Amino acid sequence: METKILRVVRQGEAFGVQSAKAESGSIQKCNIVLRELGGSKFENEYVCAMLGNLAACKFYEGDVVAATLRFSTHPRVSRTDVPRDSGHGYRED
């Protein structure tokens, strides 16, 4: 995890999503776009998800916030890595 000071670019509306971890079976989620501080519009940007009670918070364009960023990656499957047994690019088992 990494905490950064960032500027708000825009924020979407909060909406409910299903969650097995929540007691009620659903949790609030809101997407927000954050940009690193600097004088340029070409600074790094992050699209983030705010979950639970944080999703109810409203931030405005230009607000400066502290955010803890958690990154997750998923392995990328290239079409060249998959055998072409069936003609559509994916193996049929």
C-alpha cells in the first residue's frame, strides 16, 4: 500500500454492489479519478473505487486528498499463448 497526496479530477455517483463480506449482502461503491500534484494536466492519474461509508463522501474537482492506493494485477493471456485448436483462438477441453 502506498499513501499519496492527490487532486480530485472527477467523481461518479455512489451505487450498490453485491458483496459476500457485507452483512446486508451489498455495499456502496463510488468511482473517483485522482491526479498526482504538479503543474501539468499530464501528471499520472488513478481511477479508484471508494467502498462502504467512504463512497457516501462527496469530493469536488480540485480538492486535495490523501489516498491509500492498493494495486492488484491479473495475469494477461495473450492470444499467441493459447493453442489454436478450434480456429477461434481458444482451446476446447
